[in-house]
Amino acid sequence: MDRLSRIQNIIRWQELYRQKKSLVAVYESSEIRLAKLKEDHDSAIREQSKLSELQETLSQKVIQEEERLDHILNQIEEMEKDRDNLKMSRQIKSWEKDMDRYVQDRSVVEAQFYYDKSKVGDIVQELETLQNNINRYMEEIETLETDINAIKAETKDEREAVESEMEGISSQFDAQFVQYLDRLLERNKGIVMAEIEEDSCSGCNILLPTSYHGGDLNDVDDLDLLQCPNCIQQCDETIFLLSGFL
């Protein structure tokens, strides 16, 4: 492949790249949104699992605390019934001591019981909210996937034709250069080659040094191919005017 053919192939590759990007752009934003929805969905599932485990643990704890509280209340009730039957001073003091202990235990267990019970209620509400979010994520994911697949189906033939032609062109170049050109196309918004128009780079419109001017493309030696110095410096639309990599 001669030098001019190489340049023509790169120009065509650039056109195909832009065409492919244009086709992909139709559903690219939807795919980004789809990926975010799936991430949020998976995060909600993990949070749901964690909260469900916590709910189960707290629910068991509440049951135990309720049983303990019932036992304390029953003991207090029984002691209240026995109070009138106490005759001796020693018995009264012992009764008062036991009663104080049960009353203190009741306060502690009651506080923990109602706190944990309230916490379980909060978790139930969080789980309901999470489930609603999960259902919404699933609906939106299904809708987006359907839309994306429909668009891909509509553009399949055109995309495959573009990709096939790009593959055919890339097979004529060294693999290292293909990787370099792919990176450059991605970084520079699909621009890798532009014409010198009126002594200026048509990519950035900057006046080029005198050494870049004049001559015919076919008269320039392979080793003297050039790049726009301004485009290289800007790093957003770097282009080959005449590339030394060819």
C-alpha cells in the first residue's frame, strides 16, 4: 500500500469512526443511564438484604425482651398481692429490696424493648421504600433495555457494515499504530487528519509555521509527515496534517 493510499484509508477510517459514533450516540446515553439504574438496583438489593437480616435479629431480640418484661411485670404483680400478708419487719425490708430491683429491671427492659420495637418499625418502613424503589428500577431497566435493543436492531446492518469496513482498513496497518489511532480518535472527538487550508490547520484554524506550507501531498517524503503543533498542545483535537506514523 503506497503512502497516498494509507492517508486515504486513514481519512476513510476517520469518517467511519464518526459514522459509528453517530449511530451509537442514539442509544449511548440510554446505556449509561441503564448502567446507573442497574447499579442503583443492585445497591438497593444489598441494602434490602442487610436490613432484612437486621430486622430478623431485632425481632428475635424484641420477643426475648417482651418475654422478660412480662416475667418482671408478673413478679411485681405477685409481690404486690403478697405485700399485705407481710408481718415481720425483716420480711418487709426484703420485699422492698426485691421490689426495687424488679422496678429498676422493668425500667431498663421497657426502655430497650420499646426502642427496639420502634427500630423494627423503622426498618419495616425502610424495607417498603426499598422494595418500591427496586420495583421501579426493574420497570425502568426493562423499558430502557427494550428501547436500546430496538434501536440496535434498527441500526444493526449499518453498524455491522461500518465495523466491517473499519476492520478491513485496520488490517492493513500495524497493530501498534491501530491502537494509537483508536486512542487518538477517542480523545480527539473523531479527528485525526485535516487539510492545510490557506497556510492554516483546518482542525484548529491556527496559522502553521512556514515549514508546513506549500508543496503537493505526493511530493512530501514519507519520513517528513507532520502534525499540527497547536493541536498536539491542546490535546483535544490533535490531528495528523501529514503523519510520521504512516
